[in-house]
Amino acid sequence: MKDVNKDLNLSVIKAFRLLDVYLNDKQEWGVRELAKKAGYNKTTTYRLLSTLESLDIVQKNGDDKYILGLKLFELGNLVSIHKSLRNYSRIPLENIAKEIKETVHFGVLSNNRILYLNKAESPLGLKVSTQIGSYQEAYCTALGKVLLAYSSKNLISDYFKNVKLEAHTSNTITSAKDLLIELKQIREKEYALDMEELELGLICIAIPVFNKNKEVVASISVSGPSSRFKSENIASYLSIIKKGASEIETRMSDYN
Amino acid sequence: MKDVNKDLNLSVIKAFRLLDVYLNDKQEWGVRELAKKAGYNKTTTYRLLSTLESLDIVQKNGDDKYILGLKLFELGNLVSIHKSLRNYSRIPLENIAKEIKETVHFGVLSNNRILYLNKAESPLGLKVSTQIGSYQEAYCTALGKVLLAYSSKNLISDYFKNVKLEAHTSNTITSAKDLLIELKQIREKEYALDMEELELGLICIAIPVFNKNKEVVASISVSGPSSRFKSENIASYLSIIKKGASEIETRMSDYN
DNA sequence: AAAAACGTTTCATAATACGAAACACTGTTT
DNA sequence: AAACAGTGTTTCGTATTATGAAACGTTTTT
């Protein structure tokens, strides 16, 4: 903790590291337990937690255990760009899910990964389910490939510098050359497929969502098990998703 | 900033104050602008923002303006206590809204106020709409009065010490004595009404949601314009909301 | 009854945050 | 064209703050 490239507030970084890394793994933590896991001193951890508690960022859960607090929930809902995207996407996503009967996801690109902003789940028992606010690799998801396909050349070259294309299944695209070809095809077809590239048995189809300046700001995907996802359905799925996407685009432009 | 009652990390407090108070008011801030508003030194503010930026808690929006970042959204979604409440309430709330055709809210008590955890909006044009994650006073809302009614005596006496009962309309209950009588009646009737106490023309009805230990953990309300909200509807509304509440209670107990 | 765990407090010391001033840059006014 | 008025950013000596070993008060386990 000596060589920081910039002059930053170390205790702020420590505080968020507690929140981000460690309070994620588990529901509740004791002071010593968390200190050990974080590699901080017991007293330091206690002081940080006390500080965060005074701000309602964490709170105590009965017997001296710390859990994430309500203020954090409140702050999360303030994130304006995504707040609006989430609001405007909700009803269209639900309509798509109702019509197709598969889970619908809505996400943006953030730090080279997909951030799931919203979803509408399939009414069926066997379905895909993802945590809102969680991340997934972009190169092996339909959502991610669409967003990469419409990104600037700079962003894409950065992407290849920073991201290692690891195989999740035998279908995962693991070479930069192949991925570039795929992205080109996506731009031409105006939709992306994920043919069991992230998980065996899981197929997705995704299209871009544009803002009023014709820039891609998000994407929508439909995900389902390969047993239900037949190639003859693609055309009808696409027309339903595109209807939903244009609904979101209309809602956004009405407010901006 | 000299007399702190405990030994807390001041820079952590400052960082969250930037997020909480100031990044809420506006969409984007310059460094000097935010420093002036927060009463911090320009350099301090810059350092705090740089720190938060390195953590993706804030991000830059084009021309050197800071906005809330994605990590905050992600962290907000990790808040476990309410994550489950939110998940379990979604479908029941939507069913209630569909049946009654009025907006349904779901909230908990936090720091003497109502925190809106979830909602399902009325399908009609004229409707009540609230921001998830936002707060409202408890004493002049049906949601809040239900939660106060089922709170411990200690919490209620604390409530009266810390909260000033201000009139929002001519119907607002502004005396502690009257509010205590109201809370007693709510416990007897097992539901609360808000008869234009927060806003003229706005009526709400709310009931409690219990956990498996028969403690009240949240409440559900239906809100609508006085033009549609007739006293003869109360009985049928109540039976629909109670059905939804017991659905939520079942879902919660299945998982805990 | 002893031991081992917990959260919490203390306090001298080492490390960090602080902020005035200077810098680099952009756009506006004279 | 030159001076000015705005930005965000960097520097660096100093004042403030965070640090952590040790001790404390409880509770739980042995």
C-alpha cells in the first residue's frame, strides 16, 4: 500500500473495498472475520465499519454482525443514466417476456463487461435468471456482442488489450480475429446470437437500443434453453424484440 | 469538524456526503462547483472525486463533469435485507395493481421515514408515481402509519422526539396525542388510511406484512386520486391487498 | 473455573489528508 | 492580439488524522 500512482484518499478506498469485495460474498460479517479476510487491522476495520454505520451504509444485524445498509440501496437508485434506462425499459421488457415466454435482459457496457440493468423473467419453470446489477463477460453473450459491435474502434482495440477471451464452452469465440468477424456480421444482420457460448444449453438473441442521436446505449436479449430455442423462431422473436426496443426508444426520447 | 463523538474516518464521511447530499440534487457537477456547495476545499474535493472515480463510484461525463457511477448501482443491488423483500414482493404487487387498477407501494421504516422498496403502477393515466429508493415522512402516509402502529414503544417515543409533525394539508395529523390515538385505531382495524394527509386529492390504504415470527417487516399500500377512491371500495381493496400480503409472507417463509 | 472467542476503547506514533499557490488549458472579453 | 476569467489538475511543507498493539469488558466454549 505504498506505491499509489495518484494522491487518493486511502481510507475511502479501504471503506469501499470492504463494501465491494467482502460484503458481496456473504450476508453478514463479524469485525475480526472481515478484518482477516480484507487483510486489515482489527481496529481499522472496526473504525471503518463504525464510520459506515454512522452513515447507514452498513448496519448491524442483531448480534454484532454487519450487513449492507439502506443508504446504499438509496444511493444505488440515484444513478441517473441507468435509473432512467431502467424505468423506460420495464414495461417493454415485460411485454416481450409475456409474448415470447423466455427471459428478457437489458444491459449496458461498463468497464468492458455487460452490466445487467433490468430483466423480465420467463413465466416458465425452466428459465434463465440473472441478478440485476451484476456483470458478465461481453464477448460470450449476445448482449455484449451487440454492444461491442456498435462500439468505436478505439473502444474495441482497448477491449482486446484488456480482456482475455477464455473458453466457457467449446462454442466460445476465443480468438480476437474470429470475434472481429463476428462483430462485423452482427452489424450487418443487426442482431447477435449466443449459441451456447457462455453456458451449454443456453441460447440468446440480442439487438441494440439507440438513443435519439442514433448511438447505441443499451441492448435487449432473449435467453432460453436450447431445447426451446429453434432457428425457425428467430424471425418472429426478432420482430417482437424490435417492437420492444422501439418502445424503449420512444419513451426515452419523450423525456430527453 | 472538530467535535466528533466517536473516532471515525472523516474522509470516508466526506466522500459519502458528496455522494449523498450533493450528487442527488443535480445530474452532473464540476469540481469547483461541488466544492463550493459542499463547503470543501477545491483540492480536497478533487482528491475525493478522483478516489471515487478510481472505484467507479462516480464517473466523468464528457467535459470534466462528474456523475454517479455504475459501481454505486451495483452496490445498491447487493443490499441483502431488501433484495429479498423486493424480489418476493414484485409479482404480488403487480397482481394487486392489475386487479385494483391503482398504484401499489411496498416500503419499510428506515430512520423514522418510509423507504419505498418497490412499486407496481396503476395502468390508468392519472396515477400516483414514486421513485423506488426515495423517502417520505411516515406520520402522514398510510404505509408509514401502519409501520409506526406496529413498532415498539421505544421506537415510537424516539419517533416523537426526533420528528416534527408538520402540516402538509389541512388533514395532516400534527399533534402527537392525535397520532397516538390514530396508531391505536390502526392496530385495532389492522389497516391504515391516509385521507389526503400528505397531498390534497391523494388517498391511500395500507396493511402490514409480517415475517414468520409475526413481526411487521414492511407494509403495502394502494394509492389513488380521491375521485376514484370511494369508501365503499375499502372492503374489497382490503381483501385484495391482504391476499397479496399473504403471498409475500409465504414467499419469504419458503426461503428463510 | 478456565480459556477462547467476540466487539470495543485507549493512546503514542507513523502516515495521511490538507490547502494555498502555481500550472496548463480553454474560451471570452477587451 | 493580449489580457482576463473560467476550468481541472499538480505540487509540497505542514497540520491533522489514521493506525495498531495492547488492554478491557462480555459472552461463549471447553
